[in-house]
Amino acid sequence: MLARLGVPPGARTEARAAGSASRAEHLIDTGRLSAEVWWPALADALGLAYEAAPTVPPAEDDAVLPAPEAFMRARQILVPGPDGRARLLLAPRGREIGYLAARLAQDPGLAARIRIASPKTIRAAVAEHHAAALTRRATRHLAERRPALSAARTKLPGGWTAAVAVLTATAVAALGGSTPLLLAIGLLECAFLAQGVVRLGAARERPRDPEPPALPDADLPRYAVLVPLHREVAVVPRLVQGLLRLDYPAGKLAIRIVVEADDGPTRAAVEAAIAGTPIERVVVPPSKPRTKPKALNYALALVDADLVAVYDAEDQPEPDQLRKAAAAFAAGPADLVCVQAALAIDNAGASRTWLARQFALEYAMLFDGLLPALAGRGLLFLLGGTSNHFRREALARAGAWDPYNVTEDADIAVRLVREGGRLGVIASSTAEEAPVHHSAWMAQRTRWMKGWIQTWLVHMRYPRRLRADLGWRDFLMLQVLLPGQILSALLYPVGLATLALALADASATFADRSFAADLLLALCLVGHATGLAGAVLLAARVRDRMRSPASWLDVLTMPLYWPLLMLAVLAAFRELGRAPHRWNKTEHGLAERDTPLAEPPPGALSVGSTRV
């Protein structure tokens, strides 16, 4: 573009300008110089106007969507001026500044056609120019390319038939007397038994593999961090400070906070918090479905990196988490496509309600017990919704996230493994807050259950193909993790009540109980006891590793927590029919937390200031 302006290559100011500009951009990248200071100052020195908020027209409908590296490297864009003539927005660097200064000295009239803007502003302008194409890709790419793997189709008759068949069979069995009923309950108890067996296996102490050596800065891959937000004003300052603590070379790290265009308060809060930092904001135009995975897809198309991490609004990751993930990928096999960091609940004070403590114990059992055990055995497991670290190439090959699935984490885990990938875990944690009140817990858990049902129904559309893709071990593990958990949650209270009535002979249904019925009852009790034992032993193993160790009372009252899951499953089935793609928003920033407010690294620019 500068060559078109006739900029001579031999400008006398070239070396001086190149040196000062390179130094300035390094200071901006490391957070020690505010871009909001440098670029207006450069514009003033060149005698040019500075543009902070350009008006950008939409691209033509048939325009080709640029590759991610083009978005990342964009430093110029043509925009219409008030007089209808095109103006060049430019973020010159190095020798380009000397060329530009020399050309302006030769032809002062060029100043009316050129504006200086920061690279951040230009990247945002290029994204806005291609917003329609980016939105289409974010919402339709998987559904159009691989419709059998998308939850866009809301009519899933096979799944509904299976669910209705299970409930109908149980009811019919109850009318047939004790033996058919106990047989039906026994079959359903198999789900609880399977959960118990898997947890018992995880409860066996197995030494973890030693951590791989840290990589020198020169060998670290390029990293992109995506953080989708929606109606999250309260947590933005804390979030930004936590992201600024991430220990990773600035020149290899791109952090993008993703917000909705019509969420004005969050947009303003993010803009204020990231001022003077290397963090950038991505604005997603309004479109359906309104889901986190759609926002992630939109942002993914704008970043060019080797590795991609996802965090949630309330997250406080350990500063070295990106380095640990990069080391794990470097030391791991080529088919290691995603690693999961542990999630740890840090509610404190009055926010550590019994419900929040059960939630924290549940997380500890999952991230400190079950996932490391499954990963150590090379088995499929479901990712958490945050602190996932992906190889970008593998993520794109799998079709990225399904915008119509409300547990995109579980779905992408299955698709990555179906593509031949392997999942792992890293010894790093991210602090999160748990819902304090039942209403918030219920909304969140309903979404999780609905998404797990979606994920299972989608991948079980063609069971033989799924079995061929996964192999028998992972195919069976998927049945334990998805329908196993759903059935366990749905029928745990029913099975418990049935067994109690049978043991006490408190129902006429069991008056005809025979030897076969007694044998079935004994087998049901063994299955139920195994499920309980697995949960209690796994909880006992991990409880002392929690940020706030769980008490034995919390461990022993877990069976009182599980009936709540049945309510969430029932609500999930109802929502699956009425609003399959509705995202039940969890409000954050309500809990008192024991993770100290993060501070930026030494020497970094204070968040929101313009000190240099």
C-alpha cells in the first residue's frame, strides 16, 4: 500500500524511525507503554490525524473471508471519508515510518488521505468489515459441512424414543409385580453401578507422570486466549487483572475478550479495563443462537496461533498455566490435541453454602480424581467448559465448536477423539466461583444436563459409525459418561425408594416376591452400594486437596445432593423440547472468593491508566 503512494526506500529518517518504532511496539506488547499514547503521538509527529473509531462499511456478500493470519497482521484498511473519497488507515512500523515521513514531506497533500490508527483499531475494523461472513461461519460451518455432528436439528426422535421407552418400561414393570419391577430397577441401577466402578478406579492412588520440562521462551508456540463474556460487568476488572498475570512472551500471546455487540455495559467495561494493555476486544454481531460456542467460533477465525485456550468470565488461572500446557504438548505424542487444567472452586465466607461446598467437592472429584485417571489410561473424558487448551489445527479440523450445543465442551471432546486425537490433563488449576443459591445452580445444571443429552443424541445418530471412530473402549466410556450420568441422576431417588420399600415389605407391589425377586433385590443392592462406595471413596481421596478442604459431613451428605440432579434432568428434557439452544446464563461476581485479586506483573502498565 505504501509503495502505491510512491514512498522512496532511501528516506534519511529510516533507521532512526525504525529503531524507535520497534522499541515502542515492544513496550506496547509488554504492557509498558500505552497504545493510546504512542499512536496519537506518532500521528502528531507525522502531521497526520489520528483515528480511534473509524466507520467501516460491510464487505460485499461474495467477498472472500480472509485467513486468520490476515486478520492478525492487518495494519491498514481503506475506509470512506466524509467526502466519499477513500482514506487509508495505517499503523506504520519500523522503516515504514521513515518512508511515510519522507513521502509526506514531498507531497503534503497526502495528509488528507491518510489517518494513523493503532493495529488494535485496524484489526477491529477489518473484523467489522467482514462481520457478516464471520457470523455465517460461526453459526453454520459445522451444520453445513458435517450436519450429522451438529445439534442444529432439534428433532431427535431416536433419543426421545429411548427416553420414553425407559420410563414406560419401568412403569409397566411396576404393574407386573415385584420381579419385573426389580428387573427394571436392576437394569437402571447398572448406570449407577458403572459410575461407582469408574470412581473406584479413579480413587486408587496412581502416581502422575512427572511434569515435562518448561520450554525456553524461544521455543514456545504462539498462543491465543479467548474469553467470551455476556452480561458480566461485575467481573471484568478482576478478569483482566488475572489475564495480565499470565506468564507468556508478549510477542507470542494474543488475548481476546469476546463480547456481544448489543451488550453495551459489558462492552464499555471491557474497553475501560483493557485500555493501555495488549488485550483486545472482539465484538460479535447479534445473531442466533445466542451461545458461548458461537462467540468462540467468531473469535477463532480472527486469531492465528498454534495453541488456543478458553477461559470463562470469573476465571483466575495460575500464571504459568499456558507454559505448562505448551510443555505438555511439546513433550506429548503428536495426537495429543487438547489438555485440560483443573477447575477449583474458591467460594469463601458466607458464599460457602452447603450447596457451594457440594459443588466444590464435585469439581474436586472430577478434576483431581476422575479426569487424571481416565487421561492416564488413555480414555475418553468430557472437557470442562473452561481452561481447555487446544492445538488450533486439530480444533479446526474437527469443525471447531458447535454453536447449537449448550455443552460445547463435551461435544468437542468427543469430536476430537473421533478424529483420532487424544485428551490429556495438566497439573495447573483455575479458580472459579460456584453458584451460591439454588436458582442459579438449577439454571446452570439444567443447561449442562440438556447439553449432555444433546451431545449423546447427536453422536449416537449413527452408533456403528461412532463405535468405529472411537473404538470399543471409548465407545463404552462415552455411554458411562453421558447416558450413565443422566440415568443415574434421573433414577437415583426412584431406585433408592424402590429398594427401601422392597427391603421393608412396605408396598403391596412386593407381596408376591419370589426367590428370583430376592436375588434381583440383592443384585440391586450390590449395584447401589458400589455406586455409593465409589463416590465416597473418591471424595475422601480428593477432599484434602481442595482449596478449602471438604469436611466429612460434606462427604457423607453427598447422597442428599444427588436428588437435586433429578430435578435438573427433568427440566433439561423439558427445555430440550421447548428451547433446545437456549443458553441459561450463569451470573458471576456474586460470591465472596478467597483467591486474592490478581495484580499485573511488575513493570506492567496499570489497568485502565495511561502512565508510560
